[in-house]
Amino acid sequence: MRFSDVHFSYGRKRVLRGVDWELGRGISGLLGPNGSGKTTLISLAVGALPGRGGITVGDAGTSGPNGGASPSLGYVPQSFSLVPGMSVLQTAAYAAWVNGVPRRECEDAARRALGLVDLAGRAGERVRALSGGQRQRLGIAAALAHEPRVLVLDEPTVGLDPAQRLRVREVIADLGQDRTVLLATHLVEDIAYLCRRVGVLVAGRIVFDGTVEELTGLFEDEAPEDGRALGSAFERGYERLVRRWGAGE
Ligand SMILES: Nc1ncnc2c1ncn2[C@@H]1O[C@H](COP(=O)(O)OP(=O)(O)OP(=O)(O)O)[C@@H](O)[C@H]1O
């Protein structure tokens, strides 16, 4: 997946100012302070907003500026609703159908996707019976049912308790083995646990693109500015990067 010189403004407010970022196979994290434009960038990638610049998803298609999502992309928004009275299988099968899977293949596609998120054993249950973490995994299954090669996840572990968060992380780690996954999050622990590479969005541009280790080592030689060693080295590296580039203005 590739972003080339992507710009976006809400009215006169410029949010993205020429985003260049290329994501390879595996899980790439998108970090950035509140209001830096992560959700806007994702909305462009999934075709929900029209912008200026190029976004290429896999070899099979583009999304974004021309509107409409690429069929090779699956998207789990930060918040989504499920129909409580539908079964787990019906939910995933419906998502497959909405994403263009022929009707007679939707059930098989749904079962395959539920297997990927470890919900195959719950296929017959109603959505209302699922925990928060299971619902999140069902949302991921729904996004996977048409077998996209690129998966975009916006804050997938927010609001989950530690055990459920870990379970969702394990599922994401598995999915990243043979797909391109873009993971937008505030949680540096999610990035440190899951991501091969990380992009940091500040003031409308990707100001860092590298490995977690590279970001951790970026300011290693500098003494902590407040005299204390707060948080992990990775977290400190990220916070300094954001401060240096100015937070979202
Ligand atoms: N529909 C909108 N109209 C006007 N301004 C908007 C709109 N949506 C977002 N913004 C502004 O655009 C900027 C980027 O917002 P966006 O939601 O993309 O950031 P974010 O990095 O995802 O933030 P967060 O981490 O808080 O979710 C913010 O200043 C926000 O207030």
C-alpha cells in the first residue's frame, strides 16, 4: 500500500500536507498525536473521503481520491455497530456479500474468516452473546470475509480489558503474517508488540518511517528532558519526535 503526496483539508483547515508512505507486507503501525490526521488518512485510504494525491492498494486497485474502496482492502473502523439479533455467521456472511462475494459462496467465506479470528466455534451464537473482544474479532472477520490483501484497523484494542486486548493482538499478529496490515493506534504497547515498522504522522506529514528499534534509538543519546526516565525507551523516542515536529499544528 502506498500513499503519494496525499493532501486533505476540512474547509480551510489543512490536515494532511503531502503524506508519502509505503507499507510492505506485515503490520505497519500509524502513530500520531490526537488530531494529527490518522483517521483522515485512513478515511482516504478506504475511499470514504475524496482527497488530493495517490493511494495505491496492492496491485489490484486504488482507492481514495477517486472515491470508493478498493476490493483488495478490508477496513475495521474505530467504532462500528453489529446487529445484536444476527448470528455470528450471518454477520460475517452479510459482510462478504456486501463486499461482492457471490451469494452461494458467502457462507464458506464467512466460516473461513471466522476461523482466522478464532470464532469458528461461535458461528451459531447471536452477536448479543459476545464479549467486547469477541465483537472486535467479529468486526475483523467481517472485514476479512472477501479476502482482501490489505487490512486497515483503526484503534482495534481501545476499550478492551487487558486479557481481551491480548487476544485481539494475537489475532492481528497472525493476520500480519501474510497480509499488509495498517494499524492506527494511540497505544504504543500495541505498536511495540505487533509492528514491523511504524510511521509517525505529525503536522500533516509522516515525519518518521522505520522500525520500532530505530524509533527507540532515535534520541537514545539525549538525557531525559525532565530528568526522569518515564515510560519505555520507545515511548520516549516517540514523544520526543512529536514534540520536535510540533503536535498537529
Ligand atoms: N469532519 C470534520 N470537519 C472538520 N474538521 C475535522 C473533521 N474531522 C476531523 N477534523 C479535524 O481534523 C483534524 C484531524 O482529525 P483526525 O480525526 O483525522 O485525527 P486523528 O489523528 O485520527 O485524531 P485522534 O487520535 O484524536 O482520533 C483534527 O483537528 C480534527 O478536529
